[in-house]
Amino acid sequence: MIKDEINENNAIFLMSQAHTLRSEYLKQCIEGVIIEKILKPENCTSLYLDSLKFNSETLQKQCEEHLVIHFEEISKQEKGLQFLMDLQIGRVHV
């Protein structure tokens, strides 16, 4: 099954391909794997930006929840802190 082949190293590439091909079913499968297996405090800021880039409302909402739940942990990471600062002043671009 394709879900077994999706991992942290290829998930975003596969999401971009599904987005390019306009394959909503494939995109939903990949979103599900990302949410279930890959999304964690260390990568939720970059996955949030990817969700915006690929118009993935499902992943975007999960990342937003993750950001709120793990706010303290994320704000202690250099990338996380920079992301939050950029978000605050409107510099987050896709």
C-alpha cells in the first residue's frame, strides 16, 4: 500500500506531486500519513508552510493545533522561534 512507502524524507515531495497532478485522493492519503506519523513539534512549522503552499486545509489545521498544544516547546527551538516571530509580524510567505 502507498501509505507504507511515505516517510519523512519523501512526504513533501509526494504532496507536491499530488498537488501538481490535482489528485485530491492521493493528497488526502499523504496528508493522513503526515498527520499520523510525521507531524511533531520539531517539524510542524515547516509542515505548516508546506500546507499553505499546497492548499492543504486538513494539514494546516492539524499544524495549527500542534503549534498551540506544543507552543512552549516550539518557541524554544531556533527555527520555531523565528517562525513565530515572522508570523507575528506578517513575514510568513509561501
